[in-house]
Amino acid sequence: MNKMKKIIWSVVIGVVVLIVVAVVVVGLFLGNIVKAGINRFGPGITQTSVTVEAVDLSLLNGSASIKGLVVGNPPGYQTPQAISVGKTAVAVNPMSLFSDKIVVRSIHVESPEITFEGNPFSGSNLTKIRDNVNGADKSQVQNATTNQPAATAKPGKKIEVDDFLITGAKVHVNLTGVGMGSKEMTMPLPDIHLTDLGKGTDGITATDLTRQVLDAITTATLKEVASSASNVGKGAEKLGTEGANKITKGIGNLLGK
């Protein structure tokens, strides 16, 4: 009897070890799959280049790390990129990966570099990307990702993000077309904190999540540019009060005011 118990325990332990090894191996390969998915899926939403350097996943504790995420600029803009993120930490409910809705407990974007290029009168790179995301055709984005015809493409998984935090962001402003040539400045961006995205049974799509996050980034950036617009005007004597008021009014229009 004791010998039989030992055999059974040996088999059980062996199975557990194999499962753990399988999870670790799958996690390693999934990182590359997620990376490839971001590089392929992102441009279909933003209509710009989107690249990521590496994705590290751990299925055992539901954690992930995304390194070197870069969102390029739309055609016609001179700065190298619109958004650059060194590291993003993600915590996921591991069991939700096997369901129709992936539950993301938290996303923490650390010290992103954001570039605002444009002017208050005719828009900017960020507002152009936001417009691209708002106008994204979900079926076309999905088909590009799944490589399936529209009639046979399966619905993508929905997402829930309980806590989305952006900290330590810096905005590099390249303000052009304001009657004083090009004006460059760098300013810190207040923390951006979003909660309960896709909360409920339905969840949201990856496109919807991108839209909400990018809208928050763009709005926060434009507010910072607007708050600095009066200083830009004061520093340009040839603009005078009227010129400064035009700058502030123009940025207010971009914010939808």
C-alpha cells in the first residue's frame, strides 16, 4: 500500500511539474505573440507606425511588462514620434485569459515622452491620431489582425481595465504657425488616472480602449499647452494681446470648448 501511494504521489508531482513547465513555456512564447500582435494591430487603429521592443509575460501571477512602445506620427509631421513609453506594467486576472472578456486589474505607464507638434489653428499630430482612432473601422482592424475575410472573422475578445495610471509624463511641444516661427518647450504632464474601463458584462474592444486612453492623453496635453499659451504670447512682443488671445482661443477650439 505504501509503495502504491508513493507511485501515485510520484505521478501527481510529475503531472504538476509538467503543467508548471508548460505554463512557463507558453508564457515565454505568448510574449512574442503579444509583441507581434501590437506591432500588427496598432497601426490599424492609429494609422501610424506602432512598434514595441519586448513583451514579458508570467501566466502564473498574471503579470506582464511591455518595453519600448513607440507610436509614430501621421504623415506631414517632422518630429520622430508622437508617444514613446519606456515601460508599462500590466496585471491581469490569469483565468480571464480563457474567457470572452480579459480582465486587466491594472496598467501603469511610467514616464512616457509625448510630442505635441502643430498649432492652435489647424490641429496637431495628437489630434490627427485621435481623429484616426475615432474613425477606425473596427471590422477592418479586426480582419487585418486575424487575416480572415469579413464574413468569417471571429469577434475579438472584450477587455476590462479596472485601473489605468500614467505617471511622470513629459510633453515636448513644437508649436508652429503662431506668428512667431517655431516655439519649442518641454513641460511635465499631470498624472492621468482612468478607472472602470469596460466594467460590466460586455467590456470594450481594444479600439475602444485605445480611443479612451488617447483621448485622455490628448486632452491633458492640450490643456497644458493652453495654460502655457499666454506665456508664449507674452514672450512675443510682435504678437501683442490680440495674438496671444488668438493662441488661447485656438487651443480652446482644439479642446472642443
